[in-house]
Amino acid sequence: MRTVDRLMVDAAPERVFAAAADVERWPEILPHYRWVRFLERRGDGGVVEMAAWRPFRLLRYPTWWVSEMWIEPERLAIRYRHVRGITAGMDVEWRVVPAAGGSDVSIVHEWGGPGWPLVRRPAAEWVIGPVFVHGIASRTLAGIAAFVERASARKAS
């Protein structure tokens, strides 16, 4: 399973990267995040527990996972490896690339699927990837973009 969420953001790459890397603030700026907390800190990231809501019209489905996180400022990249939860083994990379007028931001998720014989691949490719992973990642990317664009607009005025 591979999902790619990508968005052009009208803000400097450094501002986008800083907001994306500041995961503990996500619940303040992203309404679909329930909590984010470090279980272990390192200079380049750590182990982070995240929980988000996946909305379905009037209903919200709770999701939860734990990831190893690596912050790579020299590449404007943040990498995750899910280590607990249904998506254990998933690799994620945020990339912020300077672009005309702002930043080209992408989130790529790659995963072999859950450890369920027979339905592993269909579960990953038909449900978990497009419904849950993309559903949450697209909201996260749009929310980070809106947050940094508002901050940039305030700073410019």
C-alpha cells in the first residue's frame, strides 16, 4: 500500500517544516487530532504516540498508533516508522520542498499491510490506506497548510 498526499503551501519551507515537526502542538491546530505525546525524546525525534479522529459524516472513528520519529532539518524531512497499532511497520515521510511562492509538501505512506493472512493486502489497499491513512493525512496536511498560511498572512500585514 502506498498513499501520497501533496499540497502547494503559500508559506516559506522553514515555517511549514517547523509546524510539521512540532507534533505536540498538532492537537491545538488540527481539530481531528485527539492527542500527541512523546514517550521517549531524542535529539533527532523520539518515540511518539498519536491519536486522531477519522470523521465519517456525523460519526468519528478513533485511531491510535505509536511511531519512531526522525526529524531531518537539513533535508526538510520528517520520517516515521509505526511500531505499535494496526499500522505497525508502516513507513511515513513528510517532505517540504521549496517551490515558487512557497512550499511543495508531500506525505508518503508505505506499508505491506496488517498481519492478517488472506485479507492483508485488500485490507491495506482498499480500506486502511485510502479510507483511514489518506483520510487523516489529507486533513493533517491541509490543517498544517492553513495554520502556516494564516501565520504568514498575519506576519505580512
